[in-house]
Amino acid sequence: MKKYIYLCLVVLSFGIFVSCKTKKAVEAAFSDLDGSWNIVELNGKTLNPTETNQVIEFDVARHTLSGKAGCNRMMGQIEYSDSHKNIIKFPQVATTRMACPDMSGERELLLALDKVVRFEAEGDAKPVNKIALYGTDNTKLMVIEKK
């Protein structure tokens, strides 16, 4: 009987220890996207938002996005369904057509937006202030940070 009680105490202690050490991941909801975001990472490169001038503004209620791709303004639709949590697409993102000295960062951003299929929170803090956007092959395309 003593062995049985000892075994139960060991199993219970282990369960308590594991549950205390396990941190639940913060999940980003579609509503968390609402607002203005700086692009702080693009295709694995850390960006300085004051230099790149790249900002995305999500209007969750209207399922639209707008912002600055660098030099040009951008606008588009958001495809999202509550039945497919964290799955998102940005079809038909359009920009104005101003010519700028360096368009490479803008082109890279627009190509990345075209490949996005899902999003998730970066970090474990609430409220969600950093979100990663991923492509079909599960590569992290960009990280956005709440303004």
C-alpha cells in the first residue's frame, strides 16, 4: 500500500511540475490585426520602419488593408473566414504608380504579401503587439509590430 501511495505522489508531483513549466502560447485572433502596423522584418531581414516607411493598416470590420509600401500607397482586400482560424490572404493588393529612386523594398513587400497564407502571434505577451505572416511552405515572410 505504501508503494502505491508513493507512486501516486511521484506521478502527481511530476504532473504539477510539468504544468507549472509549460507556458501557453498566445494566439492571435483576426481582431488583433485591426489598426496600424510597422513592418519590422521582411524575408528574414530586420527593418527599421523609419527608414523603410512601410506601414500596413488593417480594417478588420471592412476586410481591407491600406498603408505605405515604401514610396507608394497600397490598398487591397483581406480574405479571412472565422471557420479557418489564422488563415489569411491578401488578394489584389494595388499601389499608386509614383516612380521612386529605389523600388526594391517595395517590390519585395508586395511579393511577400501575395504569398501570405496564415498569421500567428510572435512572443507570449498579451495584448498581441507582434504578428508573423507565413507563406505556404511555412516560411516566415514578415513580422509586423503594432504602432
